[in-house]
Amino acid sequence: MKKYLCLFYSLIFATQLFAQGQSTDPVYFESTTQQNRIRLYKQLVDTSIRQYLSDPIADSTEGEWNEAFWSIELLVYKNDFIKKKLTEAWKKAGGLSEYFQNNLLEVCNAVYPTEFKKQVNDLLNKTTSIPVFIRCAEYLLQADQSLVTRNAIQTLIDTKFTGANHAGLTIIKNRLSSWRQTKPLPTLNDVLNKNFLAEQTVIYSLQRKNRNYPGIVIIRRPDGSFVKNKDSSFFHVSQLARAVTNYPFYITNGNTPQGIFRWTGFGISGLAFIGPTPNLQLVLPYEVNPSVFFADTGLVNTAWQKEIYSSMLPASWKNYEGMYESFYAGSTGRSAIIMHGTTVDPAYYKGQLYYPQTPSLGCLCSYEEWDKKGFRVKSNQQQIDDALDTFDASNGYVVVLELNNEKKPVSIDEVRKFMLQAEKNN
């Protein structure tokens, strides 16, 4: 069974059991009852946050503080007490482990994305750790996008890490050199038609550049036709590709990368924040070798190169860098990104643009609704599973694409004409 890193705090709650039906409701999940959700929230706030953060920061208490950070992220929990404790953490951060520093940067990026610029800049200048440096740089680029900041980061890369061969540094250098340069999206016709990933099931997750706005899922059969509803309209459901950290695609726990993923089959998670709805198991380039990604045993001894990945793309898309994010993310070590449902209490995110959907730590998260008694009343993930079941699909590819930067959720109306054209050309 694949290890899941999609939702933090999972190990603590993985022992909770669930009972479910087969592919139809009602599905019951104990942790979604109103009573258990109230109990969990109290435990996270009273113990994981307030009690753990009350202990002085030291090597021996790093673990407790790290658990508190994860809980703060999950709840998007912020108040004067939290800000005070994070300020204390920054005063000691330089003498603590790289793991602690990364977690501190992550929780600040998630909850206080501009308030700790000075502390982050100090660590940026002092650290010799490339992962810590990258997280500092991305925090600052989000908080202050001035030319002065970009030039300072570039200078530090050139002086601190001369000759360093690190995929993450290469990506951030490319991001700096192409800052705010955007190429128009190539025609969708070329990635929706049957010649792209020919004779394969292709699941498209169409998103916004601003991942606060939910995207949609559509499905193409191997014959090039799209799955439809009973009324002949195109099947589609809403899906969120935003991480609670809001980190960029190449950082672990960041937003879901664009690009191509291999779908290897279905799985059932025992983790309390993912829940019992069958999920789609996905893998990135580098996470598996090309023989698995292409389902071609002739590639067993083949190493990953950009040219191998680009061979999947239509000519019009080969120079579109967004389509390579999954390749680059895999090269930095990202893994365990899946497409799943959610049992996270949406109340944590009231007031967020994506509410009532719930973010993950980089997975494709499909909306689910659970009633107070713990029964599932709606599941976009189950709808995806059922749509795939209509033609016995068990593997294929998932393609994540950002359509544009409009400030609204993606709708089927934006892509319907391209889907109709793709089917017409079959």
C-alpha cells in the first residue's frame, strides 16, 4: 500500500476505524460525526496547540512544537497567542534543526504569509541548507515581489550555492529569470483530442492559477469521447488543487503540480482525514521509473530525461513550461500525490474563497459532505469513481492544467466548446 503524505497529522488518527458500503451510499465514517468533530477540534486547540506551545522551545520539545505547527495549519488557526508563539519560535529557530525550520516556515506561509518577512530574510542569509533557503525565498517572493527582493535572492543563490546541483535551486532560478513572463495557453484542442495520450483513459483537472478558486474534473475515454451524464451533458465535478500551505508546486506539501501524472489504480485509505471513499493512486515522473509511467516494460533500464516526458506532448505544448511541473516536482522528490475525498471539517475554512471545500497537502481533493451522524451525503470523489466504472477504467493518466487567472471557480462552460470540437474530430 502506497504511503500517504497528503494530509498531515494522519498518523495520529490513522487508528480510527470506519465502516462503509460498496459503491453506493450510505457510507459511514466515525470521525465525521458532530460529536467527534467537536472532540477533535478541542483536542487540537487545547492540547496540540496551547499545551504544546506552552513548553519552552528546546531540542527536547521540537516534536511537540512541530505537532502544534501542523495543527495550526490544519485549522488555519490564528490569534494573538499563535503570533506571539511563532515570534518566540523565530528567536530560537537558528539554533534548531533543519526539520524544525522547514516546519516553521511552512506554518508561517500557511497562516501568516507576510508578517514574518524580517525573520525569514535573516534565515535566508544565514542558512546553508538548500531546502530551508528555498522555503525562505518563496516566502519572501510571496510577501514582497519587488525587484530588490528578487535580485537579492538571485545574488545569494550565485554566491552561496555556486556549482550546487540541486533540482529545487534550478527551478527557483528559472522562476526568478522568468518572473511575471506568461505565455498564452496553447490550444486545448490538442490535449483534449484522442491523439494525446492515445487509447488511454485521461482524467483532466482544470484549475486556476490562483488555487483559492476550485477547478473541475472531466474524463476522456480511450476512444476519445468524454463521459456524459444521463441527460447527455458533459460529466464534471468540482475539485480543489490547493495545499493548505499554498507553497508552489515543487515544494513538498505545496499546491498540486500541473502536468501529467500516471494513474495506476484505486486505493482505500485508512487515514482519518482522507476517509473511506476509493481514491485514485497517482505517481509522478521520478517517483516511478519510465517503464511504470508509460506502462512499457521496454523502458525498464531507461532513466528519466525531459525529452522522454516531452514525447507525450503535442507539438503545440512542448514549449509550455506549465505542462512540465509534474516532471520538475518529481525531480525534487515530491511523491504520494493522489486524488481523494475528504473528511476534514469544512468549518475550519469558513471565510476562505474555497469554502466549503477543504485543502490538502498537495493532493487533488474532491469535495465531500458528511452529516452530523457521520454519513456521507455527497461525494464528488465517488462520482469520479462511478464515472470511471461505467467503462471499466482501472488506470490511465491524470492531467492537471491551469486555464487562466480569472477570479472565479472553473466552470464547464469554459471548456465545453473544446470538448465538442475534440469529439467532432474523432
